Amino acid sequence: MQKQTYIYRSFERFWHWSQALLIFFLMLTGFEVHSSFKVFGFENAVKWHNIAAWAFLILIIFAIFWHFVTGEWKQYIPTVKYLKEQVQFYISGIFKGYPHPTNKTRYNKLNPLQRLTYLGLKLLVIPVQVITGFIYMYFIYPNNQFSIGGIEGIALIHTAGAFALIIFVVVHVYLTTTGHSVTASISAMITGWEVVDVDEKEEHLKHMQEAVDKSAAGYYQLDKDGVFVDTNDAWLELYGYNRDEIIGKHCSVTREEKHVKELEGFIARVLKGEKIIGKPVVRKGKNGLTGKHILSANPVIENDEIIGVEGFILDITEFDDNAQQMYSAVRNSNAGYYRLNSQGYFTDVNKAWLDMYKLGSKDEIIGRHFSLCRDTKDLKALQDIVDQVMSGKTISNKIATRKCKDDSVGKHILSANPVFENDQIIGMEGFILDITSLDE
């Protein structure tokens, strides 16, 4: 599957092109200093070469700061995984039309060979160029002498580094033509957007993780002993804890004593492979206050072995304490996940969502507008929700009426959250929980 993805940020593109221009200009003036040709004249070439060197150093300092602040330094961590395959691809596979052994993503922009090459440039070639250049500029050129190796030795090292950069630039420019089209990589470094190959399963898991992290639905994970190993912010908010206060604690702290045995029973059932869906429970928060939520619990499986329990909770405290009919209605329901782009078109849903809307497959809804899911009378209410979320608001526990494929209607509790990329809202996602039977 291919997807248009925002790969390169604004500063990254500015840094790339500024660095390219400065390296080219340093080469031009540097080789004139070596009397390879005459463009500016020797004195002017020296002057402009020194100015460009300072500009290059300042750019390097800003780039180092940016890489550490944004975490982009991790892109250069070397790895030998798929290194052999990458080398074979460039030697022969690329000419035979073989698929690329690694996929580019925003979080993995460099293949194993690029990681090693770029790391070598940043830790060896460029530092050598900067150090030898400034030695030449401030020690050799003014005095025309230097104690170690003289002018020839330092100049030779500096020139060797320049040729290494030339080789890199030539290879780099060639490899930019090996993308999905001849100009695809260059265009991506101008606009930031590039068509990349993505693994559908990995992409779906990433979306689900984003939904878990930002959702109004509380997510939790326990190990086999019932000890918390993970929660999201929504879970912490419902219980009144911060992460350090709950991770590593036993789940019994989240229940009154009279409800602990019930919780232990849930965990025992899930550890045997059972799934708990839509179970109404009473929680105990950090401050001792209680609240009500709907619980789902599923086994966590690793290497075909159940290693823990995870699930979601959806707060229903604000509903009538006597609304046992709601508990019954949602007892056997499951949370439906959905995702829209900024234009309101579906880009992802899960099976529970499809079942609620009585759709047979994703093909029936992906790429379609959300207006298909509402009667005309209910469309304005949904549009208001979408507008609020697209402006940055999070919607939780909103009761909504849906229109199914067979023109029947149903009711659900809706949560909706903005989807962010580079601090921009690019869509909306959330969960729905069926409560249709409340009207029966």
C-alpha cells in the first residue's frame, strides 16, 4: 500500500537546501583557492570561502540543536538489520526492478546504508573539514606556517575531505532519482510530502495507538499478576492518578474492598483466554471517590502465550444511577473505532464499527463522507461535532443517532478526538459504544 506522507519538516528542508548550497559554494571557492580555475579571483575566493565556512558552522550548530530537541538524532542510530539486503539492492536489485528492502516513514527516513553513511559524514568528514579549515584559516594562512605537517599536510587532509563530499553529493543526487519517479525525492525535499510504501497492519496499529493515547476512552494494561504496566491519560484522569503513582501498583487499589473479588474474577477469566465486553463496574479513585464506567478486558498475547490483560473503560458516572437498562444494553457491545481525514472522509474503521453500521467490509465506507452515516435531521449535530474537533476540542460521552446501511437507526455513545501531525489537525478519530437497546 502506498500513502502520501509528510516526511520532511520545514526546518529540515531549510537545513538541507542551505547545507547543499553552502557545500557547493565552499567547493567552488575552495578549488579556486587551489588554483583549479578562476572565477572570483584568489583574494575574493579566500574571503568568500571563509564567510561561507562561518555560515556553515552556524548552520551546523542550529541543526544539532534541532536534532536533539525534536529527537531526529535517532534517525542516525546505526543498524546492521537489512544492511546486506540494502547493499545488494543498490548493486543489482535496483536494476532488476526488485522491491526496496526497507520502507521509508516519517520515523524511519533512512535505510541502514544511509544511516551509516550520514553518521560517518556527521562524525568524521564534516568535523575534519571544519577543524582543518579553521586551522588553515587562523594558523596557517596568516603565518604561512604550522608545526605539524606544514601547509601541505593540512591542505591535503582538507582537500581529501572535499573530494569525499563531492563523491557523496554525486551518489546522493543519483539516488534521489531512484524513488517512485525521477523527481519524487527532490519534490519531497521541497514540499515535505512523499509517496511511501506502508505496511497496512503496521499503519493500522499506529492509528490505534494514537487513538489510545489521545482518546477520551481510558486504556489500561496489567501483567499476569494484576499489576499495572500501562495506562493512557484518559484513564489517569478518570482515577485521579498520575502515571508514577499507578504503574507498578496492583489493580485492587482501583476498587472498594467489596468489589475486589469481582475484579479478580474478571482477570482470571481473561487470563484463560476469555474476553470481557461492556461490563458495568464501580471504580475507586485516588481520593476515595467512586465512579461508574463500562469495562472491556482482553488477553495480551505474546508468542502464543497470554502475558496479561488490557482494555478500555468509558465513563458513565454522569448517567442516572438507576439506569440499569444502559448497563444491560452495553453489556454485550464493543467499542467501534473510526478515523476521518480533514475533509470528513473515512480513512479507517474497525470491525466493531462496521458491525454497528451493518456494513460487510471496509470497502463500503473507506473514502466515503461521514454524512452517509446520518439522517438529514441528525447531520447538523454531527457536523457541529466535527467542526469542534477540527478546531482542537475533544468530545466525550456524546449520545448520537446513526443511520445504518439498511436504513435502520441506532444509538451510541460517541468520543471524538483531533488527529495531529506537526502540530496541525489533519483529521478526527474516536470510539463509539452501542446503546440502541435503551429505547426498546
